[in-house]
Amino acid sequence: MDEEEKKKITAEIEAKRKELDTLKALLSELNSEKESWFEKKRKASKDISDLFQSLREVKGKRNSFTKQVKDSKQRRQELNKLLNQKRMEMKNLQDEKQEITKKFGIRVDPSKIKQEIEEIEFKIETEGLPFSVEQRMMRMINEKKKMLYQSQEVSDVFDKIHQMKKDLDKTRLKADETHKKVQTKAEASQKFHEELVESSKEAKELKTKEDEALKKFVEAKTKYNEQNELVKAKLNEINTLRAKIGEVVQEEKKKRKKSDDRKLQEQKQTVEEKIKKGLKLTTDDLLAFQAKENAPKGKGKKPEKKEKAKE
């Protein structure tokens, strides 16, 4: 290979080096794009995972409140049934009261008559009343006691009515409280249900983003791999040209070494002949003889460093 051809190959290597730099720059851009889409896909996956965890919690709360609403409705139904039953019993007692009071001509509740008697007696005992007034009040007490005696037959009915009123009020209060619980828990359940629906929509949107990011990542990775193959191919071309020049250089070195060795051998022989003949040795003769003695016996070929492409 002559010098002109070596220059041509060197120029070709330099041109391919510039092409390689361009290919590597594009490879770097594709790698950044690939990693960017991978990060977006990773973030979308994490957001979906976090959202699903939240969905499970919200769903658990909604189901809990839904069950409480169901239980409260059942309790309210039981109380309403009991309330209706007590109302019916109250109606029967009222009917019974009406019949008895009509039969005995009693229009006042015996407990009220008793209370009135106690109030009059207390007034007589605590107030200094004139004799005539006291006598009149005593007559009133006697009349009311007579009425109370006559009403003893219906006192049981009145007592039952009083107790039934208390039971009705108590049952009605429980029914109202249970109804309020149903409304409160139903509102809470509905709130969590709406949150669940919104979160489900968000999960679908995130899944769409994740799929899109994954698709873009795969496309970018494909382009990156294709570009990396171009870089590898270009590197192979450069290394092939370098190896071609390297072989020529090594061959030239071998030729020069053989020539130098031959010259040194001739000089050594000349020096040895001078020594035998007893002739005076010059400085050049001594240097040539010393160079021959110190010359390396042979070294291994140092491998040429090659560029590598990214895997």
C-alpha cells in the first residue's frame, strides 16, 4: 500500500468518524426520549397503584355504611311495626275508656281527681282559712273522693292508657332516631359511592395514559435499537479501516526492522574483523556494536484499541 492510498483510507476514517458522531448524537436523543416515556409509564403505573389502594379503602367504607343503612332500615321497620301495634293497642284502650266513662258517667281521669284532692288538703293544712271556706273545701273533697271511689273500676284502663302513652313516646323517639341514622349513614354511603365513581373514571384515564406511554416507549426503544445498530455498523467500518492501515504499518515496521537488523549485523561483522586485525575502533563502531547487543529479541504486537457501541 503506497502513501497515497494510506492518506485516502485515513480521510475515509475521518469522514466516517464524523458520521459516527452524528449517529451517536441522534442515539443520545432517542435514548432521552425512550427514558422519558419510560418514566411517564412508570409514574402512571404508580398513580394507578396508589389510586387502586384508595379505591379499596373507599369501597370498604362505602360497603360498611351501606350495611349500616340496611341494618338501621331493618331496625326502623321493626320500630315502626311496634309503633303501629302500640297505636292499635292505644286505640283499643281509648275505645274501652270511652265505653266505661259513658257507662259510669265519669268524665275525669281518676289520677287527676286524686291530684285535685291532694292539692285541696294541702291548702287546708297550710293556709289559715276561714271556717266557712274550710267547710266548703271539705265538702269538695268528699264529693271528689266519692267520684274517685266510683272511678276505681276504670282506673286500670286509665293507668294502662298513661303507660301506653309513655311507651308510644319512647318508641316514637327511637323510631325518629333510627330514621335520622338511616338518613345520615345513607348520605355518607352516597358520598363514598360518588367518590368511588369519580376515582374509577380517574383510574380509566390513568390507564389510558399508561398504555399510551408504554406504546411510545416501545416505539422509542425500537428506534433506539435500530440507531444503535447503525452506530455499531459504523464502528465496525471504522475499525475495519483502522485494522487495514494497522496491518500495513506493522508490515512496514517488520521490513524496517529486518533492514536495520541486517545493517547492524554487517556493522558487527566489520567491528569483529577490526578487532581481529587489531585495528582501532571508531565511536560509530562501538555504538553500532552496542546497539546490536542491546536490541530486543522480539516483542509481542500491541493490540490496537477499538471503539465500542452502546449495548
